[in-house]
Amino acid sequence: PHDVGKVATVLSAEPCGEEWELRRHADGSLVARGVTEAPREPPDDGSTHPFERVGACFVDFSNVTAAGLYDLQTRGGNSTGIVVDANVYRAPLKQALAAFYMARCGQRTEPLSDPDLVTASLRGISVRPFAHDECHMEDGFVDERHTGEEGLERHRDGTGGFHDAGDYGKYTVNTAMAVGVLLHAWQHHAPALKCLELDGLPRAHPVMPYVLEEARYGLDWMLKMQKRDGRVYHKLTPSRFVGRGTLPDADRAKRFFAPWGTAATADLVAVAALGARMYAPFDPAYADALMDAALRSYAVLAAHPTEVIPDLSAFSTGDYVGQFNGNPNHDRGVRIWALSELYESTGNATFLDELEAHLSFFDTPTAQCAGNRDPLSMCKVADLVEWNQQRDMGIVPYLLSARSPDLRNASLVAEVGEQLRLVVDKWARTASYDPFGRHMGDFTKFGVSVWGINGEAARHALLFETARRALGVDHTRVSAATLHHLLGRNEERRSWVLKLGFNPPENPHHRPSFVFKDTWPGLLVGGPFPEWRDEWRSFASNEVAINWQAALVYALSALAPASCT
Ligand code: 9MR
Ligand code: ZN
């Protein structure tokens, strides 16, 4: 794993340079001392920075390496129970992954007995089981009003998959984002995930690492969303959200398939083609089935070069339609992802040519592409990786391609790489002035308008890692600081991950947590949009969702130690 140092931020009105002491928690013995350091002053060049100059100083205790519990004391205040441990990210990683198990639809889930889940993270808080009986076994129905398919209403098997978020709907586009990021986590950080298992979890596919079994649960469901001709249904949900008092196994609302669309279809191509590579060593027959599915849906995309947007007017559940969210290039972005995975899995030049043609559509000169967070960005690297902005999901395999022979256009590879470098270097510059070292600064005060900003922040770990591997630019410490922000190192002094970190949310928009009046550990909430409230009704900022959960898994696995040691 990477050494990301150990730096605390002390909020204080006093000038920096004060003494600090680190003591062993058990007996108060002194372990290290020093003086607090001031964050760098941003240059006074008229540019704005995404943070306020809060009174903040750094305590750098990176030299302390002996595992244990410590207390940090400064004049401004004390912080007790700081954990130093080479394995410090392992329990949170398990916890973050276990969230997917608990979100499984269509099967009974068991209460987990893994000691990492109940001791390290919960620290004695009562654990409610949160497990559920099999749910939504009637999924789902195809009819004219919801699905747009003529004829009598009929049943079609759509059981399985993950409950999306605080609601129990199942959405192809968002499932693809979650599964895709989990598979990228496996691809990039296998040592951390290789032997990671959850005690008490029944395994259906013990030949593969647990993370692959979990991702497969979502992928298998996506295959059920594919029609025989390769078109893919957009979602499977009730007409409207069910009441907040409903547990999964008590939900009797009738659920319908929504019409097919090109985005859902391209999403299936992307994750099935990626899955074909990832599962081949463990289950070749499954990998073949995935590739067949990917190619069948690719043929549909080829026959529909312009976006087909599903008519969702019979539903008031989530839409996950990029264009409604203001991004006219969503369909092109997800096609880029699909083609990139197809090329990487097959080596076929047709996919690559098409991919490179799409990439060339984004034609803003590279010098202007230092990461502007504009959803309409015409840069090749968008700097935003979202369910409605997926081209960076395709940039990752494109830049990291290991195909031989390498058929990529070398100058295009260089241009895309240069744009990624500009983005991550800009982030690192912001981080170097930020009192918490974060690449986006304080997005609680400067309201970056992205729903699910916490997931966005965590997902950038994917771009940092891609830059590290493809360009040799290592900003892992910056990426780590952003993860620490999610766990409570921020000006709110609050974690955004349930039951983890410091002072986490108590009232997430998550039906089981609402019913049990307790929270299931390890779930990331969306974050300020534009502000954050720890209230059930604040669904725009305090809801859990699988796409940002997968991003948390990715960011943690990037730092977790090898799991087999
Ligand atoms: O994360 C989604 C966000 O980008 C959209 O703007 C918003 C409105 O359509 O929906 C969010 O996703 C929600 C989905 O529609 C339904 N399940 C809960 C999701 C997380 O809030
Ligand atoms: Zn269910």
C-alpha cells in the first residue's frame, strides 16, 4: 500500500507554531511532539480558491508508525483514540462492501458476524441485523403504459440486483456505474481485495474473490434487463416511491420494466465487456456469456447511432436519463466507455476506430482543459465521473490499455493523457493550499452543484490512479486526504459514512435505517447539494446510493493493504 503520511488539521484561531503532543492512549506516555505548521498561502493572483481561509494548522506525525491508539493534544483542543495501524483501511473497506450485500434484492440476506464489522468500526454500538428476507420476488411486469410494449401485461424475470439507494428501485444505468467501479477496484487494487472475505456471508461462487461475487450479483441482474435482441430496459421500479416505513421484504408495490434506451444498452455493453475480462480467470463460461451479451447489445448501438431516450412518463421514480440532467453528450460518453471496454477485451480495431472517432468529437484545445467541472465540457477528459458523465469511465481503460499489439492512435493517447495530467495537477494544486489537503477544497461552502458530490470526490481516486499508472504522476496523498474528508477530517467535523469516522450522520435517507431507528454501517451519503442536513427528508444530500458506495469501495481499496497477509 501507499504511505500517505499522517497529518491532522487543528482548527484554531491562534497562529500556527503552537506545540502539539502525541501520547499513548493507554498510559499517557509521550510518543511524539512538535509544532503546528501553517497551510500554504494561496498566491494572491486574483484567482479564487474553493475554500475559505479558516484558522487551521497541520500536525504532521507521519513518523509515528507503531500500531496503537493515541491521543493528540494541542492548545486548541484534544483528539482522542487516533488509530495507527497498517491495516486501518481494511475494516472500513469490508464495511463499505458489506453495504452491497445488504442492498441485494431477490434473496434473503444474513446478519453478518464478521468481527471487523462489529468490533473495529462499531465500537460497541448495538448492531441491528438489517438483514432481510427475500424481497421483490414478483419483479417485474411489462406493460404498455410503463414499458411501451403492446399486448397484454406479462411477467418477466427481473429478480436480483441491488436496491438503488434509499429506495428499492433497480436502475440499469446506476447499477452499471456501481458494478463498473467495483470491477475497476478489482482490476487496479487486487492485492487489497484478493482475500477479502466477510465472515458469515454465504458464497455462491467461492472460486472468485468476494468483490467479484458481489459485482456479479449486479451484473447477473443486468443480463436479465437485456432483451433477446440486445436492447436493454432502462429500469425496474414501481410507478412511484413506496412509503418510508416499508422494509424490502414487506414491499408489495407492483414493479414495472421501463422502456429500453441506448444509454442502458451501452452501459450493459461496457460492464459486460469489462466483466468478460475480469471473470475469465475464474469462470470462463461466464466470461463467454458476458461477451456474447456485450456483442448482442453492441449490435443494437450500431443500428441506433443517435440516442434513444426511454419514455419514463408513467413513473415518478428516479429517471437516470442524462439529457434530462443537462448533458447532451451522455449517450456519447457511455458509448465511449462501452467501446473502450470492447476494444480492451477483444483487441478488435473496429471498436477502437469508433472509440477514437467519438473521442475526437470532444475538441476543446488541450490548453483549456484543466478541469472546469462543466457538465457541458467539450474536453476529452471531463473531470467529472458520474452516471450522466461516463466518458471518463472509458478514458481509464483507454489510457491503461494493455493490448498487444497496441493499435491506439499515439497522438490521441498523448492528448488524452495530457488532459488528464492537467486535471489531476490542478487538483493537487488546490490540495496544496487547502487546510485539509483535499483536491476539491471545501465543497460544503462553495456548493459544487453535483448531486452525490461525495461519490464524485471518491470516484476521482480512479482518475488519480489512472494518472499514476499511465503518466507516472503520483497524487495518492491528495486522493487519501479527500477520503479522510469523507470520514470526518473537514470543517464540519463530521463523517459522511454511517457509523464510521467521526460523528457520522444519524438520519440518512435510507428506509431500513429509518424503520430501525439506527443506521447500517459503512454507507456513504451523497453530500452537500448544495448544502447538507442530517435529516431523512434531505434526500438530495443525505441519501445512500450504490454508485457512490462503489466509489467509496474504490477509494478505500486504493489504500488498503494486501488482504492475504
Ligand atoms: O444521483 C441522482 C442524481 O444525479 C439525479 O439528479 C437525481 C434526480 O433524478 O437522482 C439521483 O438518483 C436517485 C435516483 O433517481 C433514485 N434513487 C435514489 C438516487 C439517489 O438519490
Ligand atoms: Zn428487493
